[in-house]
Amino acid sequence: MDTFMAARMQMGVSLGFHIIFACIGMVMPWFMFVAEWKWLKTNNPVYLDLAKAWAKGVAIFFAVGAVSGTMLSFELGMLWPTFMEHAGPIFGMPFSLEGTAFFVEAIAIGLFLYGWNRLSKKVHLFTGMIVGISGVISGIFVVAANGWMNAPSGFDWVNGQAINIDPVKAMFNKAWLSQAHHMTIAAFSATGFAVAGVHAILYLKNKLEIHSKAITIALAFASVAAILQPISGDLAAKNVAKLQPSKLAAFESHFETQEKAPLIIGGIPDVEKREVKYAIKLPGFLSFLAHGDFNAEVKGLEEFPEEEWPPVPITHYSFQLMVGIGMFLILIAVIFLAGTYKWKHWLEKSWWLKLLIVATPLGFIAVEAGWIVTEVGRQPWIIYGIMKTKDSLTPMPGIQYTFYTITAVYLLLSFVVIWLLSRQIKMLHLKYQTNG
């Protein structure tokens, strides 16, 4: 493994772990908030227990997210110093604002965790809402920075230098909004199905009311997000078609420019022959996806120098995986909503709980696949159309060893998180067994 690949792999591993911690950190506070709100509304102590249990989970993921996010910020400067030299003054604003949101979130979490019986009930509930709002805002600012890498703006690039820098314009680049809503909705969907799945496992083992209520709250968020996701995805795809046509062509393995371009489902891309084998093709649907017109022309990869093509197979497979999982989660969302309003007995059946268990990791797999599409699909550019990734690499040797070390640290961190969460679940069950 050469230095360049080691650096990319290290960033990939770091982002892959952090994005899961970040999604949970953005969404879980809202579950915690709703559980406490339901307790205040119904006076059912089960909701209070659930709010306290989820609050401990929020604290765990907040701490882990802080660690993994800090590591990422150091890696940007250590692995890609040329990138940070030029990009730092331009897109530093969203990172600064993200730090402010993180600071507010930390204060609110402290008040929520230690404010039970110390703050009034309404004030305590309000602190939970602040945790949720600041968490989502924090995520949006980070995505805005990534959006700038996909649609650089707010500066003039002259003779290899950025001049006339406008940080506000850079932050509100043409990609930030579509990426922000797509990522935020994905976070709610992935976290909701994951939490519902974990409680489905626990409910099958021990049919406690706290787990059934947890499943209902988590699925309420997840189902709405899953149904909204295709709308968000359509808007995001149209934006990619305008800003990064080579990325759109890569994730659809669209080699030739053509009108009435077909949408490709599945298939195995053959880059040398510039074709996709064994695929289902829907004529005109890619034109509609990209431009809202079944007859519109869609640029193929042939329009771009081959050395500037993204890695087509991995981008294509990741996009197909993301979309396929998204459609499956929509099916689960429809079943949940139908069961909630019409056939409630469905939601007690073992087949339904097992279906939720199957779905537990799928949302996060889709999130990871989506980020692969976003990041790998931008290659070979670290700043799209401005700076190539290889030109930003650190000259420092031995990155392979830091890659192995960072990977080990993240694996250890994950095991610690699983152990802490398992410990909280055992303590909760012990409480109910003692009271029962």
C-alpha cells in the first residue's frame, strides 16, 4: 500500500466510523426529547425511564463523536496540508460555527443529564430540545463544508492561489442545501431503524412495555424520513447533474452522452468496453432524474478526460446499494404506518419484529454507501475542478502505520461503545426485574 492509498484509506475509515456516531448524535436527542414529552403528557413512568435510558446513550455517543471528530480535524491538516493551506481560509466558517453549535450542545446535555429534579419540568424538556436542535445544526455546518468541496465558490482561483475570498458565499455554496437535507433525512432514517431494531431484539427476549414504546417512537421518525428520502434524493441528483455531471455519469455507469438516457438498475460496469452488463434499463428515466425531462440529454463519461473519471465500479455499486436499501426501508415504513392506523395487531407479530431486526444495520449501510458516492464520486478532485487529491498529499512517509493505528483505535472505540450500551441495557432490565 503506497502513501497516497494509505492516506485515503485512513480518511475513509475515520469518516466511516465518525458518520455513524454523528448520525446517532444528531437524532437520538430527539427520541429522548419525545420520550420525556410523552411522560409529561401521560404521566406514564415508562416514558420517563426511556428518556433517562436514551439520555445516557446520547451522552455516550456525544463523547465518542467528539473524539472521532477531533481526530478527523487533525487528519485533514496532517494528511492533506496543501488542501488545508488553500481551503482553510475559505471554508473555515462552517467549521467555526459547527464548533459553536457543539459547545451549545455540550452545555445543554449537561443541563439535561444533571437537571432531573433540579430544573422545572418544562425547562428540563427545553434543554432536551436544544440538544436536538444544536446537534442537527452542527451536522448541517459540517455538510456545508463538504458541499464546498463539491461545488467550490466564494473565491477566485488565480495562478494556483485563492483571492477575493468570501467565506459566507463559500459556506452557502450551490451544493450545501441539497447535501444538508439529504444527509439529515438519512440520519433520521438510519438511526430510527437501528434503534427500533435493537429494541425489537430486546422485546423478543423480554416483552417489556419500555421496548414497545421505544420501537414506536423510533419508527415514527424513521418512517417519515424514509418516505421523504426519495424526494430529497431526486433534488440532490438534479443538483449533482448540474454541478458534477461526471459524478452522475459514474454512479449510473453512463458512458455515452445521449437523449432519453436510460436509468440503470443493477448491472456490472465494464469500463474498458464502456458498457454495463446484466443491467435493467428504464429508457428516459435517467434524463428525468437529472433534468426533469424524459427527452433531455445527459452527459456521459466520454465528455470528460478519462484520467478525470471517478472510480466507476465502486461509485456505481455504492449508489445501487444506497437506492436499493432506501426502497426496502420505505416498504417497512409503509407497513408501520398501515399497522399504526389500520392493522395494529401486525405490530405485535414476530415476523414484524424480525423484519425490524433485519433492518437494524441497513440504514447505516445506506449512509456509508451514500458517502462513498459523494466522496469517491468526486475523485480525482479534492476541490472539484480546482485541486486534485494527489496534489494535496503530505510528503511525510509512513502513513501506512498511522492508518493501521487509527483503524485499531476506532475498532477499540466501537467495542467500548457496544460494551457501555450493553451495560446500560442490563441495568435497565435489572431495574424492571427488581420492580416486577
